[in-house]
Amino acid sequence: MTSLPPLSGLRGRHYVTDMDFTHEELEALLELAVALKALRAKRRLTPFLPGRHLAMIFEAASTRTRVSFENGFAELGGNALYLRPGEIHLPGRETVGDTARTLSRMCDAIEIRTKKNETIEELARHASVPVINGMDANRHPVQSMSDMLTVLEHAGKLNGVTFAYVGDAAHPCNSLATTATKLGLNVRIGNAAGYEIGPDIRAAAAANAAASGGSFLLTNDPLEAIHDADFVYTDCWWWTGQEDEYKDRVAAFKPFQVNRELWSHTKPGAKFMHCLPAMRGEEVTDEVADSEASIIFPQAENRLHFQKALMLALIGIDELPADLDLQPIGRALLV
Ligand code: CP
């Protein structure tokens, strides 16, 4: 039987932000994700959580997050419930605390996509089962860790990889800044002036880089960000509720568009990443999104594999099955 010490320490914990997790715990989750992905490729069933229930609260639309959590939990042998406002009493007719206490009696974990960080933080305070962040107002930690799985697969390592993000300081950008620096990457964030990541994220990323041996750079120059990068990542320039800012945002972010010209300045062999959905023609053009350099769909698929590992670790099983082969690529992370 196999049981990695960092994983056994994750049982019962919330995953509201990656910042609460150690470097070793994040690496162990990636190792488990690699192993689960390998089993799925062999069409091996992984019903390690039979009879368990996942509540999925979505206050906003989703394609990848919903499908990866719902199908991922089914692949682990459990049942996932999709709960939308209007179908449950949250928000408005019941407190977050009462919702958390009720769901904790009937479910083994709660995933939530919320527009307010206070909602997930209050849910976590009152829930007695793990609460998982499926994206809040400014963080997307399941996305950033799934992205690290994608980087690991393509680079064969995380330490020393140079990872650039260009565009708006939105949810994945914030989470990538802290996750990737904790895992030892050289992180280059290129945000438009006036749209930079906040001082708390900057401070956390710089501290992480100092501890991990990685590095952290924040710049307003997209070319400085992508120079020598192994991976170049972007995301949408505007979000629902920001329609009034549309013209200003498009003007500010135009130099950050990942198009053929910008791509000509990247390192040969660099890979293009995007968390999706993409606003094609805005932050990225088809010629890059559909190019050989693009790994956006393998990246989307890795949401499934990382989140299965996360749910398994947080809900917990006593020991992993003996034939859950921890792959050398994941094992190397622990060296
Ligand atoms: N990247 C992401 O979270 O996609 P969805 O909004 O489709 O879930």
C-alpha cells in the first residue's frame, strides 16, 4: 500500500487558496494527479470514493469547472450535485453559515464558484467538510494548480521553468503568481499599467520565490515578460460586470495581445496557454490559439486530473491502492 505523508495531512482541509499549502503538499497533489491520469489513460476505473457526495454551488456560468468537478467526482465513484442560485436558498433566503452546516450533514465536500470572496470564506468557517474554491472574485487556485500539471508534463520539471503571463491581473493571474513561485518557477507577470496584481499577491509571490529558488518579476512591458519564457499564458481582458470599462480595457491591453507579432519574440519551442474561455481576436488571435505552440486543450483536460487528486486527498482514503503507480515524473518532484 502507498501513502505519501504530505497527502495524508490534507484530509479534511479546505482549498480556498493555494497559499495555505506547502510546497511539498502541492507537489504531492501533482504527483497524485499524474498517477490518476495514467490510470485513466489505461481505462482503469478509480472508484475510491463510493457513496460520497460533492455539492457544487455555481453562482456564475462555467464549462470546464463544472464538467471537470462533476465528471471527476463520478470517476472517483461518488455523486456530484449541481446547485444554482434560484434552485437553493443561497443567496438571500438562507445564511451562508446555515447552508454550510446543512450541506456538511449530507455531503463530503463542497465546491463553490462565487463572485464574493467573503462567501467562500464564510462557507469554509462554518463547514465541517472540505470547501474547494472553483473560482471567486479574484482567485482561481484549482486552475493554477492544473496549469502546473500541464507545465510539468511539457517541461518535465517545474523548478527553473520560466513562465510568463501577459494581460489582465484577473483570477488565474493572481493564483498563478503565488502557485508557480511556490513551486520554484521563474514567473514573469506582464500587466497593463493600472491593471497590475495587488500588493498582497506581489509580496506573497516574492516571498515564495525567495523560499523556493524561483524568481518573480512584475512589468508593464509584454516583451520583457515573454523574453526567454518557456510558457506564455494569457486570459480575458474584461469580465461580466465590466462592460462599461470595455473601451478603456481594450485600449490598455492591446499591446498585450498574443498574436503572430508578439509570438515572434518568444523563445523557440515556447508553449501557449490560456485557461479558457478565450475571447478570440481580443487577448489572443486564432493564429496563436490554433498553432502548434498552443496547448490550451490538454491544459483544459488537466482540470479533471488535478481536481480528482485534490478531492481524493481532501476527502481522504486510508491508503492509496498498491497498484496506483506513482509516475517517475511525479516522483522526481519529491527528490
Ligand atoms: N477556466 C475556467 O474556469 O473555465 P470555466 O469558466 O468554463 O469553468
